[in-house]
Amino acid sequence: MSNEVTVKGEVVNGVLLHTPVIERSIQGGSQRIYRFANGYGASVVNHSFSYGTELAVLLFTGPDNLQFNLNYNTPITDDVIGHLSEDEVEVLLDQINALPPASELPPPDVIMIEND
């Protein structure tokens, strides 16, 4: 996998759309992974075990787009955020992209997850 960062895409209904670095099927639904130059990103899922469309803030730990931990220590949220519209997802992605570089924030409270 490459370590490309998310770039802003086209404007739709006044909202700048972000482009995922990974899109894949997961647990009977889908997952989109976004990565930003500040070291953060997001996992957006919608499957049978999620709260509708759900977003989690990620902290990347290496150059591969699957090397990350869930991060609950940002001003964005201390948990996952569920039941989101696509417009709400885009607003949250803008907020994550605007965070200061990960090295400038306190050490994260992370949950290690295994990625396929």
C-alpha cells in the first residue's frame, strides 16, 4: 500500500469532498479509510455491526495505509460517532484534516486493532 494522503476532491452542494485511500468490503458492508498529511485519518464504516454510517478518528503509525490505531484523544471525539449523513462525514473529515500535526498533541489513548 502507498502512503498517499487524502486530497480534497470536487465541491458538491457546497461541500468539499475527500477521497479515501482505501475502500473495501467489511462485515457485510463497507469501509473507507482517509489519510491526512497531519498523521490523522478516519475510518468510515457502514455494516451490520455499526451505528449506521460511523466514523472513527485514526492515528497512522507507519507508511502503509493500514498501519493505524483508533484514536480517542482528539478534540473531534472520544469515541466513534454514529448515525452520520454523508455531509456530516465530510464536515468531520475537514475537522480531522485541520488538526495540528499528531506530534503536537498529547499522546493518544489508542486501541490496537488488527487489519487484514
